[in-house]
Amino acid sequence: LVSLDKCIPGDGKQCGAGSQMPQVWCINSNGEPVDRNLCISSKAPEPEPCDVPCSRDCVLSDWTSWSTCSQTCSSKTIEGKQMRTRSILAYNAGEGGSLCPNSSVLQEVRNCNEHACIVYHWQTGPWSPCTEDSSASSLNASGGVRPSGDG
């Protein structure tokens, strides 16, 4: 079981890149906490990188969810696309703050539904009436194949 402490900036700074130390518990298969020594054979999680925004930094929203795919399938000329966006919540407030990114970085696009629109497969028709194979009867007559059963 893991939860993260608050993000602590590196180099003794008040803001910027830092890390979050995981708070970990050793648990059994029922999810119940047990003695930490029982988990010694497993490596404990590493610190997670994080970022503490500075008061003068540009602030961005979280990404939106991916949009629905623009196509249900793909062909040589048409590809399905999905998009997600984020927005600038606060511009940098002056000297020392991180700058806001170019607007082109506020949108992401990815391909989706990349399977072909046309799918080929074998289609079977109804069985035709059964006919005698004349090559098989000539084998029977030559003695190469004996009929089974009563005769």
C-alpha cells in the first residue's frame, strides 16, 4: 500500500522540481497491514518526481479527457484522430517565473481506430448436392481400395 507525502522542492528552494517520498506499508494478500520485515524481499517504491509551482510561474490546467475518435476505422486516406487540450490558468507574474508554453503545446493529437475499414474474409455458400467422384470408383475397380463393412 502506498501514498505520497507532499512534494518537497530540491536544493532547499521554496518551489520548483522536487520529489515526493512514498509512505509505504507492508500488507498481506487480504490487504491487512503486517510487520514490515515480511516485505523485505520486495524493493520499496522510489521517490516520485514532482513540481511545486512558484508564485510567479505560468499555471496550466490539467489535460482534458481524450475526445471521441473522429473515425470508426482507417484507410489509406483517412485516419481517426483524438484530441485533448489544456489551458493557461495564470500567466507568469514577472521575473524568475517560468514562462507559459507556446499555444501549440496546449493541444495533443493521437491516432485512434487504426484498424482497416475494409476487412476481407471467406464467405461460404450452401453445400451443393453430393456427386460421385469418378476417379475414386476407378481405384475401387483396380483393387487398390477394398470396400469396408459387409461388402
